Amino acid sequence: MISQLTSLPKGFNNRLMSLWLPFKGKRHATFISAYALTMTNPEEIKDKFYEDLKTLKASVPKEDKLVILGDYNAGVGADSQTLEGVTGRNEVGKSNSHVHLLLKTCAAHDLLITNTVFRLPNHNRTSWIHPCSKHWHPIDSVIVRRRDRQDVRVTKAMCSADWWTDHRFILLKLNMHIQPRWRPEGKKTNRRMNVSKLEWYSVRQNLSEDFDSKLDQNSFGTNTEEEDWTAFRDVVYNTALAHLDQNTCKHQV
């Protein structure tokens, strides 16, 4: 698998790493692996981790897909305040003192914690067991851009896959929908028709003759139904616009 990657994972520091994956149309996805410090560290060191995370996130182009996954040592519990667009309504357990840094970062950068979105059994929403209390907590999270919520099919802990650690593996299923690049176009104004001109016999006569002529020039029935409909629609609209244009001077009628 590594041999098929166009670029290898890059370490930002000893707690942050990124992987860049190319897609069609010069679009990309960036996966960031994060391992936050524990609660016993000084506040300035914990703040520095999130500042580094913001810096790494800012290096990802806005139009690219972004997935930030890892151990944040921050449990978004049921007692935490639900933030619209940041968390869902399916938190579990109790929050710890680390969670405000995570929520603050996500709110400031339009990020969504996908673990809180899906209604699952508790054992599929917790990922780490406390060595003393033996209680499970949701400290591992998968985060995406808020606008990419529809890409995430499910995020859940795999109960049978602990692999001799005190953490459960987190399963993420994604459907990557790559939107085409937006290209600015000149402002288009809708052309209005002056239907009152149909009161004039000469206008109705000319319009009818023009319709017949344009329709005879099109070979309907040789293409698909959709193509025939598109051609017919364009003939009707363009012909009517030529005779009923709002901007046509009265002396031209």
C-alpha cells in the first residue's frame, strides 16, 4: 500500500502528522493524525498543541477534503453543551477539562466531531478505558469540515479490535464527494418577454412562421428524448425571445 502512495506521511512535530492523497481533477484529501497531551501537562503546553494543529490545518487548501483523527485526550460527554455544527446530540459519559480546547478549536474553524453524530450503543462510542476506574471514555475522535458532514457514513469504536492496547480502534466510513471547482462567471440576467406584443396580429403571424421554420430545421427523433427535449425547449425560448424581447423598440413590431 505504501508503494502506491504519491507522497509519504509528513511529521509536523512529534504529535502531529499529515498524509496527502490526490484525487481526480487536481483535488486532494489531507488526513491529519493527532496525539494530544494528557491533562497533567501545563496549560501553555496544551495550548501550544492546538496552536500547532491550527497551523497545520491552515496549510490545507480550503477546497480540499480534510480529516483530523487521533487521541485528543478530550472526552465530549453528555454533560457538555451541544454546539450547533460542532457536535451532534449523541455524546456519552462525562466531559473532562480538556474538552473546552477541542470544542473551541472546532467552533473557530468550522469543524465537526463526527463521533457525536451517530446514535450507537455506548460501547461503540467509547474508545479508552481508565486504568483505575475501568470506565470507558470517548477520547479518540474523527473530525471533518462541517460542510463535509454528508461524506461521513459512520464513525464508531470497534469493540473486538483492541490489539493489546487500552484503546479501541475507531472505524470511519467515508464517501468522498469531490465537488467541481467553482469558476466565476459573468452575471447573467434573465431576459424578460413582453407578452403584450402578442396582441398584435403581425407579431403573432411572424412568431408562428418563425416557429414552423425553426422546428423544421431540427431533426427530432434521431437523438435521445432528453436531447430532443433540450433542443425543443431552446427553439421555443429563443424564437419567442427574438419576437417578444422587452428591449425591442415599438417601431420594430
